[in-house]
Amino acid sequence: MNWGLHQFGKEYDQWPKDPSGQPEQPAFLVHCAPLDMEADTVRSMLEAYGVPSVAQYPGDGAFGKVMLGVSGNGVDIYVPAGRLAEAQELLKGEPDDDGLQEGI
């Protein structure tokens, strides 16, 4: 099962491949609510850190996304199974203490 990665272009090219050239299995990372920008924010952050991701719209969500611009069922985000732990750490969002808050 390759989850239709061939449809995603850039994501497919960046997705890790196994020794036979097949895409690595996707692993579920997070479900995002339908009416906010969480999914776009998460995917942008993952991209910034070089972690490829794909979005799946559960149920009839893909139809809603096309017709209404939003999926009523939310968005499931998947990452390569080998990078799941890294992606989960990124979602924790622990900021580095860079000293910018000193003296405030």
C-alpha cells in the first residue's frame, strides 16, 4: 500500500524509499481539527525540518476539501515510519532557551 503518494509530486520525491525503491510505509502522526490552520502549520513545520508528510482527509473529507475548501472531518497527517519519533518530538514544541527573554 503506497497511499497514493505518486499523486503528491514533491512529497513523493522526498519520501524515503526502501532498498527495492518502494516508498517507506506511512505512519499516523496526528489528527487536526477541520476549521483551523493546524494541519497547514504542522505540515509547514515538518517541511522546514526536512520531514516529508502527506495529508489524508478521512471519510468524505476530500470531497469537502474540494467543494468547500475545508474538510468537515479534519485532516490526518502521516510521516515516514522511520521518522515518526522525530516528528513527534517536533510536535512537542519545546522551545530552545536562546537567552532572548533575559531581563524582561
